[in-house]
Amino acid sequence: MKTIALIRLFVSAVVFFTVLSCREGKAPVSNFSGSISEVLVIMDKNDWNSAAGDTVKAWFRQEQLGLPQPEPVFDIINLPRSSFEGNIKAYRNILYTEISPAVKKPVFEYKDSPWIQSQKYFRIAAPDKESFIREFNAHKEEMLRVFLKAERDRQIAYYKQKPDPKIAAFLKDKYKLNCYVPSGYNINKDVKDFAWISRETKVDSRGLVVIQRKFEGMGQFQYQSIIDTVNAELRRNIPGPLDGSYMAIDTVTPLVMQTYNYDEDHYAVMMRGLWTVVNDFMGGPFVLNVVLDKENDRVVYMMGYVYAPDDKKRNMVRQVEAIVFSAGFIK
């Protein structure tokens, strides 16, 4: 298994060898290796196959909420410390560990882009497994948050390189949004205060729904108000394949909901869960942002969704999530 992992990393990173070997004293380059939603954990085998390794695995491989089938939050690749050199350092997300009596006291360290632009690097050193586990648990929330945001930001940066100009102009002119939707998406429906945009293939569908309402009070951010508003618009505007069928948020399956500040200064609610087609058997995951745009006296609902009955969905959801989070409000 170690050999397979080394080959996999070598193939994905070999194009960076010359750059990395010649960049002493220079700013990080823009490319990195590794697949979407992967973390490289540098940990020696005897530690990896112990409670220390089990703690790391359990945290990063915990189930991603809001998906119809179990998938981990991150995939993990493990290599020993002796392998951490050369082009292996070009990996996108890294947790470097050292468990040794030579370490006098536990150390936690974070570096942004130490070798590659947009790379996220954490280091935990500890004298023994028990102190390592304590240090890991003390910082695991931060590491997960940083890695997840980095994945989203990389996807947004990719979309910003070449957004669909027609959709960009449409969202800017009608909804006062700077939003980066990649090519391949089409505007399916455009009615008052509602837009439906999607990318359809033979095997999957990814979509974006935009709704706006006049701001009337903070009650619009309550759970039931959000569900009622979104479901009314979905029923009215996105019919299913059968007569009497229509898209809706699935309220039978538990939803994940949290409040936060979108783009630092906009009150927002984010919701994750499953959507369904009433009177049919279609469905899939979604992510919904409900944002207060005080400057324009409105509430904006942006929902990204995925339909992929035969495929894993975690990375697809993160791709539509990046579209949703790419939105900037125009005053």
C-alpha cells in the first residue's frame, strides 16, 4: 500500500519537480498536486497503525453531512516522514506529524502556502502518542475548517478564470450579483425574482437557483420561513418529469442549519440537506445560502444542487457550493 501511495503521489506531482528544486528564496508557485478533498497525512507507520493514527482517520473520514449516501469529509493519503521531500511537498493539504521522545513538548504549527500557492500545511509534534492525541483534538476543528475553506477557495479561483459571460451578465444586471458560473451551464428559467440555471449531462445534473425577496424582518431567516419560501418557488418553477411532480426541499430527512456572516459583513443562514421531487423518486443533496443584503433592502436565496443517482456526490456538491459562495453583492 505504501508503494501504491508513493506512485500515485509521484504521478500527480512530477510536473512540479523542476519548479520545486529551483525555487529557493522565491515566492510559492501556483500549481499543486493532489485530488479534490484529499489530505496528505505524514505519519510513520507504527504511529499510523495506533490510536494516534486512528484519531486522525476518524476525524477527517467522518461522514459528510447532507449527502444521501455515506461519504467521508476528506480522503486521506498516508506516507512516512522519510517520504516527505522533493515533489511530495507540492501537495494541496498537508498534516505533518512527528511523535518522538526527542520532542520536548507538544507543538502545533500552521503555514499558509509554504511551498505552493494556496497550499495549507499543519504540523503537530509531540513526545508520545497520548500528548499527540491531545494536541490534535485541541486543533482538529481549526484544521478541518481551513482545509474545507481552502478547497472552496481553490474551486472559486478556478471558476473566476473563465466564467460564462452570458450568465455573469444576467446575474449582475438582474440580481446585482457578481457570481462565477462556469461554462456548460444554461439559464432554464427567468421570471420575477427567480432564476434557475443548470448544467445537464447524460449522467448527472448540477444546478443553481436564485430567489430574492424584499427584506421585511429577521423572521425571514427562521427555519420554517426559509423552507416555505424556497419550496413555494421550487413548486411553481421547477416541475418534475411526471404530471403533478415538482422539486422541493426534503423536510423528512434532517437538515443542517447554521448562522454566520457571509463575506464578513452580511448576516446569513446556510442550510444543507436533501431535495426531492414530490410524486416521483428523484432527489439529491443541496446547499443553500440565505443572505441579508442591507444595501439593496433584500434577502437573497442561492441554492446549489446535484442530481447524480449513480455517482458519488461529495465533490459535485462542493463544486456547486463554490458557485454559491462566489457571489459578491453589488451596491
